[in-house]
Amino acid sequence: MEYLVNALYIVAFSMFIYGLMGLTGPKTAVRGNQIAAVGMLIAVVATLISIRDAEMGNWILIAAGLVIGVVLGVPPALRTKMTAMPQLVALFNGVGGGTVALIAYAEFLDSDGFTAFQHGESPTVHIVIASLFAAVIGSISFWGSVIAFLKLQETLPGRPIGIGKLQQPLNALLLIAAVAFSVIIGVKAISPEGPTSSLWIVGVLVLSGILGLMVVLPIGGADMPVVISLLNALTGLSAAAAGLALNNQAMIVAGMIVGASGTILTNLMAKAMNRSIPAIVAGGFGGGGEAPSSDGVVRTAKATSAADAAIQMAYANQVIVVPGYGLAVAQAQHAVKDMAKLLESKGVEVKYAIHPVAGRMPGHMNVLLAEADVSYDAMKEMDDINDEFSRTDVTLVIGANDVTNPAARNDPSSPIHGMPILNVDQSKSVIVLKRSMNSGFAGIENPLFFAEGTSMLFGDAKKSVSEVTEELKAL
């Protein structure tokens, strides 16, 4: 039976890697996701087969857990619209972290404060350390993901929520306290004094949970894609640690894959914003809401109509579409694809400029455009397309705000100064689709909207794009 379990694990691990490779492109992403899901199913089956001498009551609990997981997980995933995908990702990530924390708690109770491991063949120290690491990081990830979900859902405001200068000292104290509690548990577990009270492990979970809340609350919405990626990496690392404690190879491999990929993605996104991960975790950036101009001068934006926008684009040689969160909110990706197809039939070259942190989760715009069957070759990353804006006749900005803000390049006093942006302001003309003049998640005004070559087309993005398409048909 052991050989069968090991063989199934090898198959599952291979499918994890093959599935991850499929996620590198839109054309293979769905298949890659399906392959990885089947691999996880095989890993679960292998783990169930490896269980020996389990009482009937345990099997009933396992079956109940599987059923509850399917019932609670599948319907939301099927019903969730693309606009709410960041919330779903944050929620599922939080569930993973919470599960790992509960596993660590269960292991503490089952092993009588980890002292039972002293009588086994496994080294006590590494099991205790891995279990406590899983408890701390899993709890941080769960509660941090809950706050991220509530901010994305707009149940909590997207602006930073903190206590000023006391924020970082408080976070440091919470971390020190959680580690101190863990050290006490570890010392008692390997000492002959006997088991420690379960209140200590509860203290670890509570302190870590509060730390998770206090770390994410001061982080503004503009940093949320990086936060989600970071929390995802933490969940993966905590799962790998729990797998090490349980001697479960599936959890170790899957957790390390998630942890490594999440860490790499977090670093890439932080570099794309020209900010360090510690600076992002420190919070205080990304306020959201209405914001005055930096010099107090009242400016007036120039409005345009769908007909005028259609004429501008119809007679252009090249149009660059810059999608942002407004595209996701309006679910305008299919309408944009139809408009682009019509422009291309008129001899206009259409490209899509993707900023790494546009939207509310990593790859948000890529997913939306891929859903509308936009050619992957037409989607250009920031570094690949920035030089083309100066040669572009019309740039169509759809709900993108902070990632097109020239203040990041020109205004040293701006909170986003130094953040790489799309050079939209260098285009010959710019058309911006927005519902209103409200600022983006960073909470600062965008001078692009008041520039001489910029015109604003107000209204729902999907409706506006559809109106432009109808006007194009009449030309």
C-alpha cells in the first residue's frame, strides 16, 4: 500500500508542475488549472489511502469535511463574476491559511502539547518548530486575507486604517509576543517538565491573528494586488511547514510551489511599483476617495462624446487601450474586443497596454482580456509598450487611474513618485473613460485628466464603449 501511495504522490506532484507551466499563458491557463486540480484530487486520495487504523467516526468526519468543502467552495466559484475575482482569491487564500492554523492547533492537542513526539522516531525539535511556524503564519494569513477581502468588497474603506506612529511598534510587539509564546511551548515540549497548557497555543493564534489584522488594515487599496500575492505566499509556506510536521509530502510540495511562486510574484510586483515589500507592509499608501490637486488650483477637464471619440480612433494609425479596474467593474472586456475588431477592419492597429498592478489582483487585466478572447500577442507589458506611446495617435484609458498618473514621474511630492507608469501622457491624444472625476485607490488627483490633449468620456465603461462602436459602424 505504501508503494501505491508514493506512486500517486509522484503523479500528483508531476501534475502540479505541469499545471503550473500551463498557467504561463492565456491559451493554456484553463487546461493548466484543470491539470493542477486533478493533481490535488489525486494527492487527497493518496492521503486518504495512507490513513491506517482510523476509527469509523474519523472517516465520517473526513467525509463530512469533503462534502462541506465542495458545497461551500464550488457554488461561489461558479457564480462569482470576474469583477469579484480578487475577493474570491483573497477569501480562498484566507481559508487555506486558517486551515493550516487549525491543523497546528489540532496537532498541539493531539500530541499533548507536542510532548508525544518525544517517544516517536521523528526528531521532536523540527516538528515543534514547523507546527508553531504554521500556527503563526497561517493565522496571520487568514486574518490578513479577511481584511483584504473586506477592503476589496468595500465593506471596509479602501483607504489606510491605522494608528499612526504607534502602528509599527505595536506590530513589532505583537510579533515578539507571538514568537515568545511559541518559544515557551517549544521549550516545554522538549523538556521533561511535561505538557504546557492549551492556552499558550491559543495565545499564539490570537496574537498572530491580531498581527494579521494590524498589518493589512493600514495598507491602502492601491497596494492590494501586492498584498494578496504576499498573503498567498505566506499561506503556501505555512502549508509546507504543516506538511513537514505531519510528514505529508503532498502538503510540502504544494505549499512550497505556492510559497515560491507567490514570493517571486510579490517581488516582481513590488519592483513594478518601485517600492520595497517592507514599505508596502508598513502601509499608509493608497487612500482612495476624492482628492484635491496638489497646488490647490481648480482645474476643468474637457468632456467629449462617443461620436467624437469614434472619429478620433477611426482615422488613427494606432490605438492603444489601457485597461484598469473600471474595465472590470463595468465588465466591458467583450465590448472593447468588439470595438477593437471593428477598428482593425478599418486598418487601425490596436494594442493593449498592461500595467503589472492594474486592477485588484495580480494579472487581473490579463484574465479579463483573455476571457474576451483578446489575442495574447496584442497584450503588451509596460516595459514593452512604453516607448510606443509617443508614436500613438490615440490612447483609450478605461478606468485606469494611478498607473497612468504622470505625477509619479514629474512630482517629487506625490505619494506615488517613482512608481513606474504607462507613458499615456506622451500620446498625441488621450480619451479617458470614467464614471466621474473621483481619484483612484491611491487617493490623489491625476493631472493627465486635465492635460491639453486629453478628453473625458463620462459614464459606464461598457455603455460608452458600445456607443463608440455604434458610431464607428456609421463612419
